[in-house]
Amino acid sequence: MNPMKNVVLFGATSAIAAAVARDLVDTGARLFCVARDGEALEALLADLRVRADDPDGARILGATADLADIDGHAAIWQQAQEALGEVDSALLAWGTLPDQAACNASVDETLEAIHVNGTSAIALLARIAPDFEARGGGVIAAIGSVAGDRGRQSNYVYGTAKGMLATYLQGLRNRLFFSGVDVVTLKPGFVRTPMTEGFNRAGALWAEPETVARGIVRAMRRGRDVAYLPAKWWVIMTIIRLIPEYLFKRLKL
Amino acid sequence: MTASWNRIPRVEHAAEVTLDRRGRALPDVPRPLLAHGLGRSYGDVCLNPEASLLHTPGLDRFVAFDAATGELTAEAGLSLDALLHFAVPRGWFPPVVPGTRFVTLGGAVANDVHGKNHHQAGSFGDHVRALTLRRSDGQVLEITPETTPDWFAATVGGLGLTGLIETVTLQLAPIRSAWMRAWSQRFDSLDAFWELNAQSEREWPYTVAWIDCLNPGANGRVGRGIYGGARHATTAPRKDAWHERRRSIPLDPPVSLVNRLTLRAFNHVYYRQPVHATPRAVHHLPWLFPLDAIRHWNRIYGHNGFYQYQCVLPPTDAKDGVQALLDAIAASGQGSFLAVLKTFGARPAPGMLSFPRPGATLALDFPEKGRDTERLFARLDAIVQEAGGALYPAKDARMPADVFRQGFPRWEAFAEYVDPEFSSGFWRRVTA
């Protein structure tokens, strides 16, 4: 069991990460929240401090950073470590849902989406991994997506980035296993967050961020390798992965 | 499709947007706008047909809490359920709660909701210390009862029409236990109710009565029921743990389960439930929110939905008026599942359109039965109007404009404060 006492949340104002933060506050964890939007970060920190009975911000800390800007990674990671003293858990939770049609029409859009959702996360993982390795324990988790399991015409740029992230995590898990560090790949299905605003979000496949957050905390504590959230997505994606490509390419998914 | 709790009316919206950050400009969607919280009102105060809804439950952050004074500031989409989770273990309690905890702070302000403790605590707005209100012209008003009494009186009970309520500052009440001391007693007629009520209200902060509106009481007229009183306990019982046994109505039954036969049987059995004349320990959740234990209880009425009818009658006409209403319902044979009777305290409500006012309030629900239901409501309206009473907008899907205007004589003064880019189905219906 990972104790998760000192946790860094990258992309903390995302709906899922904010719900994770609320869960962790109740367990007494100390948090360092990183987000791009200063106002949103302040609102999040104020909320968490009320919940944590920590009006002075001794337990609930944070700083702004644009995590798509890889050059800033070293500084924000340094700041997080100094603020918490010791970091035993990190969750990477930033991302955007790119417009696939816009990507189809623009090479730049495609590469930007892959950068924000994939490359920049890999850059941060590469940055923080040695410190966890040296520490000899802890848990690193990143939010991938079921979309990374198979390329579909409706969102394969997003899927590419998340698939790349999943493969990187797989290798990193293998590498850090020998140092006692857990690396968790989180694969949420459809979640009712601002990112998916505008979709028809009725139906049993859509989950609330709070439900997914509980699953994330559980997976991180247990040091799961890969967690589909909610778990039924493992069944769904197994079936989808089993469809032969010569059939799959004919589907309108 | 977003509906209200009673599923009437069924309407389409031009756009529905989820708000998740405060301090942002209002979204660029077709006007007029209306904030929509958890949709627990019974009608169209929370609906905006052919226009846009702004869903607020994502605005659920705490802003500040003073553990010494119990003053709490939070975003308006925070639910009372979440507030209770936070406050009760810290020894604080929302000063006023309605019959369900699945409402937002913003909704509680906009409808100036009342609870079973109205006779001592007043309505929700009586405990609001400040509000921030976003107007469509980009202004954000900081509203308090002292500095901006006019905006405060318009926004408390203002049905969400004065703009988007972004944050609410509320004075919580101290408690010493999550438990309550509660008693209950049968009464066999309305006369007995009035007698019991007069005594109990002096001593008990929370009081409420359920009325059997199908089976006659001792004097041969409908009006028998069960009276309950409670206060927050100062200690917890020896077995302190309490778990809500959650039940759920999983799907719509093909026809309404509420009909003459089931109603008569239910009311009969309910009246015969064990009562506890000596106060005993009851957890606050089942006592204050009995129906919250049954998720989706509104489904028992089937797809067609149902109506709530909640009126208030002034003290002078309350006794005769309530009996007349019950007689009219009994004569129609359309009895209500859960008829709730309570008296309001004397304090004037803070909002221009606040529903609570001195007198007695009777809340009823009726399955949708088309013309029969309309005819019954017309009869009930006549009794309410005759008595100089009012109907509760938060529980209304059908009141005629003249009933609204008579019950809320300050509506024209209130209209001056309505944001030009905000409206609701209810507002258009009663002002058209």
C-alpha cells in the first residue's frame, strides 16, 4: 500500500484531479497543486484548505505552471519537492480534448495536441522518475485514456498521444519496479467533465469525476499497473481490441 | 432533457451549459439565461423553455470558513448534502434545511426555502450574510442585507432572476451532536392538531405534521395525522454509528403506482405507524430528510409525473382554510400521498418574493390526471385566494398569473431587479 502522504498533482484544476485532491484531503495528505490558470488554482486551494481545516495553507500548497512548457518542468518539480519536503506520489492529470476535424486539416494542430497530451507528460515523467528511483519507493500515476487503446477516426490524434503515454509508462514501470516505485496507467472512459462538454452525456457509459477519482486513489494506493475507470471499460476495450483490423477500419467509430 | 423533480412541464432548451468556474463571463448561448442547480423544485422555476440553462453543481467549492464563528462562504452550486458532510463533524449545521438535502445553496437562496424550524429560525435567507451576483452587463454585485438591502431583498427568494448567484455566505448554527431528540404523536382531527401545535412550537425548534387526507378522523372529517417535534441532541446515543439504508426506485413503472387504492392503503398504514411520545434519539438525516433515503422516489408517479401544491394561509383564516382544502381534496377523491402541514413563524421573510409568511402552510402532491387535477386545483386556488394566501413558486407548474400576483403583491417592484438577460418558464408564465 502506498501511503500517499505527500502528493503532487499536475493539472490539479482538471475536474478529475480536483476530485482526487478532495479525496486525499480527507486522508490527511499534504498536497502540492500545479495548474496553469492562477485564478482557478486559487479557487481550488481555497476549497481544499477549508476542507482540510488548513486556513493558513500549511498542508495545502500549490503554484502555477504551464505544463505544456517543458522548459518550466525542472523549476516546478524543484518547487514542489521543496514545499512538501518529500514527495511520495505524483499524479499527471493535464490534457485537452483536441478537435479531430481541426487536426485533420492542420499538421500544427495535430502536433500541438500530441505535445500537450503526450510528449509534455512524457517529459515530466522523465524529469521526475530519477528522483523516485533514488528515493526507492512511491507511486507515479498518469491519466491516459481508453482512446489510447485503439486508433479510431473520430479521435485518433488524442488516442495517439495517450497511447504513446501508455507505452512510455509501461517501460517506466518495468524500469522502476526494481527500485520499488509503482507506475500506474489510468485509463478513464467517458467522464462528465468540462473537457467533454457538448457531447450527449446521458447513458451508462458516462461516469462522474468523483467516481473516477475514487478509482484513481485506490489504484495509486494499491500500486496497480493499469486501471480502467470504471472497471467495465476493461471489458469494453478488450472487445474493441479484439476486432480484426480489416473489419475495424470499416466501422464508423 | 433537463426536467424538474415532478417532471412537469416537459420542455426543450436552446442550450445547456455546465458552469465550473466562478468569476467568468456568462457563456455565449442564446438569451435569456437561468441557473439550474439540482433540479429539485417542482415545476418551471428551474426551467427556461426555448432558452438556456446554466448548470451550477460544478460550482461547488468552499471559499472560506471561520471555525470560530461558523460563517461559511461557498460557491452557489454546493449542495446541502456536501455542506452537511463538511459541517456536522465540525459541530455546525445549516440553520435552515428544506425536506431534501439535494439542493444547492443557490437554489436555497433563490427560493428562500424554509424548514421544519421556520417558527423559530425563519427562512434560509434570514441566515445569509452575503451574496455575489453576476449580472449580464458584466457587473459583479457584492450583496449584503446591510449595504445593499434592496438587492438582497430582490435576490433572496428572487427565483434566480436577478442574475447568476456565484457565492453565498451563510451563518451556520452550532450543534453538539449529529443526532436529534424526536417524538411523535397521533392526532385525530385538525382541532387536535392546532392544540398540539400551539404547545409544541413553543418548546420544539423543529415541528411538522403529516395529514391523512383520505381517511376521516374522530369528528368525521379528514384531518387526522401524526405530529412530530425534534431538537438537536446534546449527546449521541451509545450506539453512535448510523448508516443510511439507501433504496432506489430503479425505473419508471409503466403506470403510476399512486392511485386511489394504494393511496388509501398507504395513508391508513402510515397513520398506524408506531409513535414515540417520549423523545428518543434519531439521526438528523432520517428525521429531516426521510424521502432522501429513496433515490428517484419521483418515479413512483410514472412517466407522466405529478404536481405539488403548497400554499400558505394567513393566521386568521388558517383553521377554516386548511379544513376547507382538505374537505375539497377528500370530495375530489384525489388524496395526496404525503400531505404536510406546518405553521410558519411571525417573522417577516427577507425576500420580496419570499413564500414564507405568518400562517399555516399545507404541502400536497397529486398524480397528473389531466382535467380532474385541473378542476381540483381550481377549487383549491379559490380557497387560497379567498383566504388571501399564496402558492409556493418552487413547487408550482400551473398557478394562474392572478393567483401569483395576489399572493406576491411586490412582484412589480421586484421586476425592476430582474436581469434583462435572465428569465424562467415560471416568470414568463406568471407575468405574461
